[in-house]
Amino acid sequence: MATNIQSTQLDFDQIKNKLKNYLSAKTEFADYDFEGAGLSNILDVLAYNTHFNALTANMALNEAFISTAQLRSSVISHAEALGFSIRSATSSQARFTATLNLAGVANRAQTYVLPVDSVFTGSNENGSFQFLTTQAFTATDDGTGLYTFVDADGASGVTAFEGTKITKTFFVGQATDRQIYIIPDADIDTTTAIIKVFESPSSTVFEEYTPLKRALTVNAKSTYYTLREVPNGTFELNFGDGVTFGKSPEAGSKIEVTYLRTTGPSANEIKSFSTSVQYNVGGTNFALQIVPQANSAGGANKQGIDSIKDLAASAFATQQRLVTPEDYRSTIAANFPTVKDVSVWGGEDNVPVNYGKVYVALDFNDGLTNAAKIIVKDNIKSNFTNNLSVMSITPEFVDPIEIFIDTTTSFTFNPDLTGSTALALENKTRVAIRDYLLNTVSGFNKTFRRSNLLTDIDEVDIAVLNSRMNIKLQQRLIPTLDTPLNYELVYPVQLANADDVLTIIESDLFQMTGVTGNLKVVNTLSSNKLKIINVDDADTVVQDNVGNFNSLDGTLSLINFNPGTILSGSNFIKFSAVPQNESEVRSQRNFVFKVDEERFTVTSSVDRQGNRVAL
């Protein structure tokens, strides 16, 4: 006979059944009909109460650990306990070439200034957005009346940040009080915050405080601050107490906080901008001329829960130093939202081996200009690697090499088991391939496993009976048109050996000056020699020797390659190669897997599994 209620389930019905089993074991309820009795209602109440208590306890236990927590406030709390700083939303950036043309204008000045908070506007499908400069830019007469604006370091170009400028003012109370400064704005870009502390409300003398994460040493006179996200999504401003991270503003002083309120990623991909900035010379206004260097980019929402969970533990392990590759990866990923992915490896793992260096490859968000990428790399060096890395270890940035996985898939299906057409199943298969590559393979240091993808394809529909897939690795070459040059493409793995049946290397179509027809590069069967053939003339050989490929090194060399027109309309030619092992492909070092949805070839065939149809 049961003497207590055994219930460890969260399901309501199972809890109620446990209660019934317990009561039915009692002699006074031996013949009781629980379903038809009024006691059933009481059991419902007891089961619901137990159910809710169990769910509450289970949720509370989950929220106690960063790996299982679901609430953002819980994840942030755990991350802060590990010393990890949560990234706020970030403003989209736009960079222009800004000029002022005063050629032939009398009494023009030698130098003109584009002041802080100069406004630029642009629009995309999400609406119209305002961009502001956060520093002053200057331009000097080049002797002809043309002025080109440069930043404080002399670099040509103007950078503006999307957002609305907001100023919050706080007055410091008595030193004995617990001073809490809440900025009630969930959309603040904390990287744009400027904190000034004035001696008194009427004073014009101030000290500018800097973020604590930039600190190298801290003493009682250090002027640092922190901006942390609080559970309701707003931000709290904190200062030191003279011991922890520097001094605190004195009683009676005024704190002025200026920052940009941003819309995050909504302002990305703006192609054109305008401005009302003008310069008055001799009573005539002259407009500032701007030419965008690239689309706006870099805007992002607050750091997501999954990203916080992924990076918090790694950031805790780094302990404000850069020693292992994981230290570099987590530090860069946590502080630079424009960096999509990071790969880091030591000189001992490089090809060729180069001791005393650490190599860093950055995969940036789409749309970021080369100038903006250089700024990010310079910031990483000046703010992190130069201060936190081991002495005698020199960081070196390496451009990522993009590798695309081309798939040729075929599957058989039984139409009697599904209401979907062959075309619908093929489309579902393409979606499955895309999702696998995007979610599992895309990025640095990833592994493509064909068997895992085939499993996903077999589960697309119950009617799919079996599937098979051939794999090629795609590299993209941007050639100089109508100019014979040598090129080398490198793949991350060994390539298949040439045989007398399969074509190992194959390029996109292109045309050459003086040659009629559509051309492509392929390898000669049973040879690693590359040739150019005319696909419009029974694959006639146009150029017998245009280079070769090395199976062991995974390299493809082109000699005097001279395309005139790329038929795809792009500025690059795709070169696909069959890997030695199609079942598993790993990206290493600066190789980064990308997705090319145009290369998902899918075909289907019908198999009724031997069923006979009576006519």
C-alpha cells in the first residue's frame, strides 16, 4: 500500500493520476469512482496547484544557471557575475567623401570645419534616418579652391552615426546616499556616450569620464564609469567609490550624459545621403558635396541572449588578457558588433609556420567599407592587443578566404505517401540544404558533414525514400579583364585526383576578346592541366594550357588568364573543385564557409516501391 504520493512529473494528467493512485490504495476509497464523483473536482484543483508549483520550481531552477536561463534579466545577471559587459544596440555608420568646391571664389578661407553634430539624412525601405557626426572634420584649400574634409588623424572621409542626440542631466546628492543614475532609454548606443562631471550646476569646468573597460590601471583618482543594462531594459550609470574603479562625483556636482538613441539595424544599407550643411563666403552659400563610400552598415540590436551565453564564459576565462586563440575570439566578438565571426590561430599552426605571431581573420557584416574595416582593426590593436596580449607576440590580420559549398542532390520518393508534388519536394529540399549550411556550416572553423545533411533531406517528407549528394567547393576569382595575368586560388582541403571520367575543376562561363562563343576553364581528363574550352562548339579547346591544380596542396594556378567579359554579370568568376573527401570538409584558419543558393541543384525521381497499379 502506498504511504505517500510519488510525483516528479510536470504534466497535469500524470499528476492527477498519481493522486488517484494514492487515494485508491486507501481502503475507504477502494471502490470509489473518481471520474464520476465530486472528488474529481478537488483532484483537479490539487493537480493544478501541484502543476503550477512544479513549473515555478522548475523555471526558478533553470533561471539559476546561465546555460538554462530563458529570461534576459537572468542571463544578464549571470553574465555580469562573470565580469562580462553586455553590448547595447549600436548605431549604423555611414562614411562619405565630403568636399567643398570654392574654385574662383574670392575671399575664401584657408581652412573650413565640419562641426560636431552635422546632420546627414538618408532613407531605405524602412524609412528615413538621421546621421550625425561625433567629431569635427577639417578641410584645407588645395590651391585650386577644392576642400576635402579629413578627420583628426588626417584620413580622408567623414563618418556619421545614425541616431538622435539625447542629453540627460543628474545632480549628485549627499555622499552618504546611495547614488543611482538611471537612463530610461532602451535604445541607447553606449559606445557613443559622453560623460561629463561639472563641479557645480552652474560651472563650465568639467572632467570627462571614460568607460572602465578601457582602463589599464585604476587608482583612487581614476575617472571611469560603467553603463550596465538593468532588468527592465534601461541602463544604469555607475561611478567608482575611490576604491573599486576610481573616484565618484562629489556631492553638489552635475553629471551630463550625452548619447545617441539608435534604431539599430533598420538604418543599414542606405545608399545615398543628403545634407543641408552650407558655407557662407562673401554673402553666398555654398553646399557641401558628399559621395558615399559605401552603404551604411554596422547597426545592430542589443546583444542577444544566445550570444551572451556563448561569450560570457569565454570572456570570464580571458580575465582581461589575450593568451589563447579563444581569448582573442571572445574579446573581439564581445566588443565589435560589426564583426560577424572571428578566427584566431598561432604562428605554430600557420602555413608556413611563423613563430612569434598570432593571426586574426575577421568576417565583417555585409556593407562595411574597407575604411571602416581598417578602423575596426586599428581599434582592436590600440585598445586590446597592444595592452592585453603577451609581450613579443605580434598580431597580424589576415583577410578571410570565402569558400562556398556547391551541392548536386538527387532523391527518390513514393508519390503514394504524400500529397506534395515533385517540384514541392525539390523546393523543400533546397530549403533544408540552405538551412543546414546557414545554421550549421556558415562561418569560421566549421565542418560540413554530408551524412548529416542527407539525414535532414530524408526527413523533409515521409515520401522521401533515399537521397544522394555530390559536393564541390567553390572559390571566386576577381580577374583584371582583358589583361593576361597569373592567379592562384587556395582551397581548405585536398582536391580529388584527376581521372579519366570526372571533371575535377570547372569554372563559370566567360568570353575572351577575339574568340567567339562561351568559354569555361576545366581540367584535362586524367591530368591536372587546365584548359579553356568553348561550350558552344562541342567543347572545342581554345587554350590548351592555362595552368594546373595541385591535389595535395589544394591549390589552383592560372597562367596568363585573360577573360574579357564575365557572363554572369558579376565581377568574379566561380571556380568549383571536387574535394578528396566529399563526406567531410573542414574550414581552417582564415577559410570561412559561405552560402551560394544558386548552386543548390536538386532533382527527384519516382519510386513506388514495387507497387502495381491495376488498370
